Amino acid sequence: MPFIDRNNIVLHYQWLDQKRDKTVVLINSLGTSLMIWEKLVPLVTTVYNVLLFDKRGHGLSSTQEGPLSIDDYADDVIYLMDYLSIKKANVLGLSIGGLITYSLASRYPDRFEKLIFSNTGAKIGTKEAWNERIQAIEENGIAFLSAAIMERWLSAHFREQHPAETAGYANLLERNTTLGYVQACAAIRDADFNPVLEKIKHPTMFIGGSEDAGTSPEFVKENARKLGAERVAIIAGVGHLPCLEQPAEVASLMLDFYQDDTTLSLYEQGMKTRRAVLGDEHVDRAEANKTDFDEAFQTYITNSAWGAIWSRPHLTKRERSMITIALLATLGHEEELAMHIRATQNTGATVEDIKEVLLHVGVYAGVPVTNQAMKIAKSIYHNDQT
């Protein structure tokens, strides 16, 4: 567990250096630690280096008496980036992490490329509401509000289906120091980044949850509009912390947004997407085997399938992966099916996703084709685990 001392504040962080060209900084929400990214990180480190950290007074990071501002938390990010020689990064900020992202982008614009704001806005809540929360916690402790906070963090469906995880996340919340939690509440209360929106020129995306009562879908969409965001995604059935309920969906949205480049030609974008989905090794092998006979066909596939269709932003790579696997299984294209099942390690489609896809194939396309597709999938997943 790496730690660093910054002016007598001990910051706990994780630097997942995958020797990639680019880095993502994940900034977590109020009352949580870097543990909330546990299920998402493996889906992102296939493409990026990842920096995680605990905010002051959260997780394993310390704090000191006295007021803190959102800029103070943002400066901790820059301190970590400098220490780790990270010159530039993409960033995803969740809730208070989104406010920290506003501060970073407006004050250190050259250090960041693309920004994702999750379940957040330029100003969150009212002074009165935050003062009430601060008073309640100072008088009664964090556990006093734990049940109400879980109702905001997680959808009712998730809480009902995953009671042990819900209890665990409540434990995570309650183990924060009262001082650190109250300092963060006050920092949110006092933050308003609406006056500096014109300073933020980066490509941006907003993510929300359909069941989020704290930062509602309407609130997220309005903040996206004010910042001129390129994309907005409202994830169905999740609350304030989508990374806990739908990590694969969040990872897929992240990868699609970070990797999209409208300055590329159709062929260049297609090749970039093809490599992101199938992997460099597969594409390099296919390119090496290309001859004059099939060169035009290979260019056509790269342009039409990978550039014009797979690179479209409306569906994520995870969703396109699932659709493709369903079609290939139905049509009995076994070699292509195997290739795309292997590619799920890059698209974010999970084993559970493919199980559900093949169940649908069984209903609508028949048992024989599904039986064969199941055999192919089982063989690939078995080989991956051995």
C-alpha cells in the first residue's frame, strides 16, 4: 500500500502503471475510498495506466484540523501526478470528485485531456442542506445517516438483491473520520464552479444514474448542457455510484469516450477501434497475412464495419460486442464467434453478459445453434482461466 507525505498529510494512493501511453485518474465520491473502483479498474487497465487515491480524511489518508476547499483536494491530485511523473491524464470525477475535476480543468488545463463528470455538477446542493448534514454528523456521528446515505448511493433493486454488499459499503462510509467527512461536506457546500465554466475547453462527458436522487438525471443533463459536453449517458437502474452497480457499463462508456478521435479519417478510426476490440496481436497478424488479393476487402471491412459502425458513439463497445455475438451465434459463424468472444476481454462484456446473450439466442434462434455457441464460449473461458 503506497503512501506519500504532503506537508504532514499522508495520502494513500495506487499507481497502476501498465506502461501504456495514457493515464486515467479516478477521483471517488464523498465518504468512500479508492476501493469503490475495484471492479472497474481491471476493465480499464487493459488500455490505460490508472491513478487512484483516497481524499484527505477518507480511506487510509489523513487530514488536519481546519477548513478545506475543493482546490485543496485538486492540488493533492497534481502533487501525486508530479510525484509519479504523470504529465497529462484523462480524468473521471464522481460526485465531489466531479467538483475536483472542475477545479483541475479550470486551474491546470494543460495537465488534462478528456474529462468525465459522473453524478455531479458545477454546484451540488444548498448551503442549508449541507449545514444540516454537518450538524447531524457532528452531533451523532456518520452512522446516524448511514441508512439514508445508502439509499442515495445505491438503487432500491441493488440494496434488495445485494444486502451483504450494501452493508459492506455502509461499513466503508462509517469508517471515515468525522473530521474528514465534515471537511469534505463543507468544501462541497462552498464550491460553485459555474463562474469558471468558460475556462474549461476540454472534451467532456457526463454520466448519471436514473435512480440518483442526489444528482438527478435532469441535473446531470443541465450541467452537461452548460459545459457543452460532447456526450451524456444516463445509466438505467443505478443510483449515485454507478461504478458500484454497473462497473462494466461505466468502463465501456469511459473507454469509448477516451478513445474516440474525430480528427481521424474513417480508415484510421476504424483501425483504432479494430485494435481496441480485437487486440494488437490479432490485427497485426491479420495485416501481415493481407495480400493484394484481399487488400481491398480488408480496407472495406476496416472502413465500413470498424470505422462507420463500431466507432459510432451511441452504443458502447460492450453493447456492440453483445449484439455481434448474438448475431454470429445465430448465423453459425463459429470462427468469427470465437474471435468476438475472445475480444470481450477488451470490450468490457462480462461472462455474465454473454450467458444472458446466449440465453436470448436459445429462445429466438433455437437450441442447436445455442448449444454450439455455448461449447465455443465454454472452451474459450476455460482456456482463459487455465
